[in-house]
Amino acid sequence: MQVKTGASLSFQKTFTIILLILAGEAVFILPFVLARVFRPTFLDVFELTNLELGTCFSVYGMVAFISYLFGGSLADAFKPKILIAVALFLTAAGGVVLATYPSNTTLHLLYGYWGFTTIFLFWAAMIKATRVWGGQHRQGRAFGFLDGGRGLVAAAFGSLGVFVFSLFITSEIAEAAFAERKEAFRYVILISSAIIGLIGLLVLFFLRSDPSEEPLELPRRSFHETLLNYAVVIKIPTVWLLMVIILCAYVGYKITDVFSLYAREVMLYNEIESAEVGTYLLYIRPVVGVGIGFLADKTKTSLMMVLGFVVMLIGSLLFASGILGPSVSFFFLLSLLITATGVYAFRTLYFAALQEGYVPLAVTGTAVGLISLVGYTPDIFMGPAMGYLLDASPGEPGHQHVFWMLSAFTVIGLAAAIRFYRITRNPQFIETKTQ
């Protein structure tokens, strides 16, 4: 009987993390992954410049900026599965609008709407549910599985998207008419939206959590209690360092948006080949995520963050140097691998560091909201910044400028990660936080 109970609990935990993985990436497919994998096509069919697409991301980022702050408190008040499921349904509904190829103004409004559905309702709820799943000693593993799995889901969506897109292109891609490519991409959007809605149903009916970890309902939570949570969080020095670390690392993640465009403009790949590069990039993420998660549990999350910034710096300098071009395709893919390894390492480490930084579980949602408020500001400025640099210096020079910018942020992040590593090894800090 005990064996059966243990097996049942093990299955429940496995199924829970699978649902969190599916939900964790599905909600971002429409706002980001399709534009990342199909960037040349996306710009073409929506008739956008890089700067115009960047301002869409900026609108998303501005709504997200506010949503991080208030969504964190929401996650400490409601059951995660309700927030996650509703976010998936509403995000999928936005995909129906996207498939109509709306005007530039409507597209900006749609990205603002997605900033609300994916962040205010979803983000902190997912992080808190994952932290609960990881317990005291498996935070690296929990977030490693989460982001590694999310990478696999994103890669699967990317592969499916490339397959669907190529399926509806009846002629050679170089000869395909604009209307044909536009219709093919419409199917990519609609099929993605349907899958996101289906995942929302799975979460609503099957996601389970430990009843002892369920938060109070909102009416039982006073405004004063919410303020007290913020007062607790802002006094923790590691919270402030995580803000800087995540901001700098997230700049690197935002730059993965241009790798498929780099393949098209610098390496001279066609649209399907460049989309495949964007998809291959996503397959690196699960390997790095799970591997870094296990290493973080065996060593220290902060040490892995230091190494992550070092690797990211090497990769960004390779692209910034201008030594990559059509004649060195192998070195382009190698540089891509190096940069992606550093970038994706942080997708695991971002919030696994909460445990090492002695952030109380009871205020996880509040901490995530406050850290994200600063850490994810690249959602506001990186899109327009990259768009301006790419449009102002077309071709390889623009891409070099983008990677020099990444190098600068990486150096700042490295300094903050070293400080985090040192402060969490300080006996006085440990003693204060464990009393």
C-alpha cells in the first residue's frame, strides 16, 4: 500500500511539472517564439521594419512592467492553476486576432494585451508553483526541468511551425508569392493558438498542488499584509542583485530574437533555412537547462551564474568581431551554440537563486514580481534598440552593434553575479537569514 501511495505521489509530481512546462512556454509562443523563429517572414507578412516590430515588443514590455508588480501579489492570493489556465485561454484568443493580419495600431494593442495575459495573470503564478514543486533541495532541478522543458516545447512549436509553413508553400520558397507565404503563416498562427487553448484545458482540469501550499483567497488578504510582504522583500540584498543579474541576462535572451535574421541577412540563408536556425537554437535550451539545473544543485546557483556570464561574453564578442560570414558557416553555428549556452543557462538560474538568496517561500510571488519589475525591463527597451541599430546599419554592421551592446550588459551582469556569489557565502549573511 505504501509503495502504491509513493508511486502515485511520484506520478502526480511528474505530471505537475509536465503541465507547468507545457504552459510555461505555450503562453509565450504567439508574442515571441513565432517572431523569433520566423522573423524575416514575420516582418514581411506584417509589413514591418525592425524598429516597428521592436515598438510592439516595447508596448508589451510597458504593460508587463506594471503587471510584474501587481501580478506578484495576485500569485500569493489565488490558486496557480486558475491564473495559468485563464492566461492561456486569453492569450490563445489573441492569436485569432493576429491571424487576421491587423493594422500596425491594432498589432501594438494586441502586444499590450499579451503583456497583461502572460505576465499579470501568469508569470508569478508559474514561478511560485515551480518553487513549491522543487522543495528545499531541488530548486536547480525544478527550474532546470521547467526551462529545459520549455525550450523543448518552444522547439517543438518551432518545428511544427516550419513544417506547416512549408506544407502550404507549393512552389520553391524563393519563388513563392507574397500572398502564398502570408496564407501559410496564417495557418501557423491558428494551429499554434488552438494548441495553446488545449493546454489551458489540461491545466484547468489536471494541474494539482499540495493543499498545504495553497494561498489564501484574495478577500482574506489585506492591503496592509501586501505592503508588509514588499517591506520584507526589499530588505533582502540578494533581491536587488537578482534584479541586475536578470536584467543583464535577459538582454542576452532578447538578442536571440535576431539570430534567424542574422542567418538571413549575413549568412544569406533563405526564409525556411533561417527559420530552421531559429528552431535549432531552441533545441539547445532543454539540454542546457536540465544540465545547468543539476550542476546548480551540486555546486551553487551563484557560481553557475558567474560561469554563464563568462560564456555569454565569449559568444557575444565572436559575433561582434565581424569574423563570421557566409564562408564560415561552421563557425557561425559554433558561435551560436556558445552564445545560446550562456543565455539559456540563465533561464534555469533566474529564480533557482531565490533559495540560495534566502528569500522566504511565503513571499515568493511578491519577490518574483519585484525582481521582474526591473529584471525584465529589456522587454521595453531592447526591441526598439535592436530595431534602430539594425535599420540604421543594414546587414552585418547593424548586427555587430547589437552584439557589442550585449557585451556591455554581460560585463555588468558578471560583476553583479560575482557579488551575489560572495554575499551568499558570507557567514554573517547566512546567520542573519536563518535566524
